[in-house]
Amino acid sequence: MKSLIWTALVATGLAVAGSAAADPELAKKSGCAKCHDATAKKVGPTYKDIAAKYKGNASAEGTLSATISAGKDHPEVKASADDVKKIVGWVLKM
């Protein structure tokens, strides 16, 4: 029984770690890195600055995802709405 619990915990941890590692690559693949970086300011704000600006804002993920997907006040992106949501969620966790 103990080994079954440990196996489940390890599998869950690997799944979470795998998805967290995929989000920076997804952001890069989607073209976000052209204007954004985690810590260095480029054309747009850093990911950390975005996370700090929206910290504690419960509607931030939906608002940012909609704005980015619509191309309103943000250059058009080639990522799907689902990918945009994943990237925004990753950025907001910084």
C-alpha cells in the first residue's frame, strides 16, 4: 500500500514538473520571447513584472488570455487560445 501511494505521488510530481517545464518552451515556440523575457525587459514587460502587476487579481488569467488572443493592445499571436491560457497561467505563477 505504501509503495502504491509513493508511486502515485512521484507520478503526480513528474506530471506537474513536466508541464511546468513545457510552458517556457511553449512561450518561446509561440513567439512570446520576441518581446518578453523572464527578467530582461525587451519590447514588452518581463514575465516577472507581469506577474507582479496582476498578483492577487482573480480575473487576471481570463483578462490577459482574452486580450492576447484577440490581438487587442497586444500583437497578434499564432498560439491557440488553450496555449495562450497555459502560457498566461505559467507567467502569473512567477
